[in-house]
Amino acid sequence: MTALQPAWGEAPAEAFGPLGVPLVDLLDRVLATGVVISGDVVIAIAEVPLVRLSLHALLSSVNERVPAPWTDGGPL
């Protein structure tokens, strides 16, 4: 068997591509589609909840070509 051919049942390493996603590509995809982050944190002592923190965030991009859904200038 030559060095260029993989053994039977094995794929060459080049067939799988790089093993990571560049941060720029990940950020571009997140901003293009948007992402919602939601979570709750509860601080308790002896199973008695003392503090509850809720997080709800929307991350998205703004595009000038897409018209606003409101006609009066918006909520601001």
C-alpha cells in the first residue's frame, strides 16, 4: 500500500476538513440568524431559595434594508 492511500475503512485526514470553526464564521452565523439566551440562577441555603436571577437576552444584527415592523418611528 502506498503512503497516499489510506488503509481499508479509514478516511484521509483531509476529507474531514479542519477540526474547529473559526470564531469569525461562528459570529457571522450568530449575527445573521440571531440567538436567544435564557437562564435562571437560584441561590439557596438549606434548600430555601434566597435569590433568583433570570437572564433573557436576544443577540441579533440590524439591517437597514429590512424595514421596521412599526410605522410610527418605533418604540424609542
